[in-house]
Amino acid sequence: MLNMLRSDLYRILHIRSFKIGVFIMSIMTICLTMPSVNVMSNTAFANYDAQIGNFAEYLYYFPKSAIFMIIVMLMYVIYLNEEYTSGFIKNVYPYQTDKLKLSISRLLIFVIYYIVFSFINIIFSLITVGFIQGRFGTISIIDYIIYYVIQLLLATAVGSFLELFIHLSKKNIVSTILIFLYTFGILFGMVYIFFQEWFNLSVYENAIYYLSGTLPYRISDVYLNTIVVGIFALGIGVLLNMVILKKKDLE
């Protein structure tokens, strides 16, 4: 898996979509943190006031931002889709006998994209909000690391299902639709209506979208439930991907 990860890193750095993604994310971060923008609020949970917001507030904002998640997830889907369109999957996947490691290695690509684009947000917001505007704010490093890791866990769980739909459809259209349904809360709204309105069940409170939005800024017992749900969803996604990849070998 380590050799495959090295190969993936090389391919990521040399594909056009990654360079375009870095450029778009850089421009969006600069634009969204400039004082000329009044209020940023593009999800039900993410809200940042560019006029008075500080660097610390932006750090908590961007992992929940629909713009950030759309770019990360789209880049990931495009990468996996290129494996099918380029024929890479036919030359590599069948020789990877351990499908669990193969599935995990695909998810590590998502983690790489997430961390790289997070770094872009941190650097450019530090420059525009911190150094240029002089609004740094205060933040607990330990609290933020825990907050960020859990956001990454929940996002990776969603990424595992994006991978699943790519393997099932061999195209990126289904996964792309899922991205927008998730990031804008449409999927969450559908879950709420289905369970709460029709069956009077409150399972929507354990939906990944809901949990990612209600995370506290400081360490709290709320994290325990969030971690359990995130690991459970991620485990299901990895297991389903492993099954699908094994089935592909038999076809």
C-alpha cells in the first residue's frame, strides 16, 4: 500500500485537475476573507462575517464551508474517475489482492486533498485576515486539532461513499450529485423529512451533516457520539468498497 500511495502522490502532483483545484481554492479563500465581502454563510451551520471576523473564527468556519467541501470532494471524484477513463484501474486494481488496503489507499487520497486544501485556507486566511487586517483572535491549539480531526473523520466517511458510487457507476455523475446534495444540506433535509415527519424518528440527529454542524468549538462530551457515528459510517463505506472491488475481480 505504501508503494501505491507514493504512486498516488506523484499522480496527484502532476494531474491538471489538482493544479486547477489549488488555484481555485486559493482564489476563493482570498476572496472570501477580504473585507469587501459582507457576510459569508453558505451552509446551515457555517457562518463567517468577513467585516469583523478574525483568523481564529475563520479556522473554525472553513471545514464546515460548502465551498471548501465541494472543491475537496470534486477533486477526489475527478481523480477516481480518471482512474477509470485512463485505464489505470484495469492495469493496477486486479493485481492488488488485498482489497481492504486498496480501499483504504483510495481514501488516503481524499485525506491528502483535504489536508492540502486546508493548508491553503490556513495560509491565505492568515495573510489576509491576520497580517493584512490585523485580526488574529485567540484559539486553543489542542481544541482545534481535535475539532479538525473529527471534521476530517466525518468528511472521509462521506468520501468513502463517493468512492463507492464511482466504483458502481464507473462515472462521476452520481458522486457529483451526492456532493451537492450533501454540502448544501439537501440530503440532510430529505433524511429529516423521511424519518422525522413520516415515521416520527429522530435518527437525523446522528446524521453526519448534522453532527459536523453542531460540533462545539471546545472539547466536549458531544465529540464521543460524533466519533462513534463517524467511525461507524466510515467502516460501512470501506466494507462496501471492499466487496465491490472483490466483485470486479470476478467479472
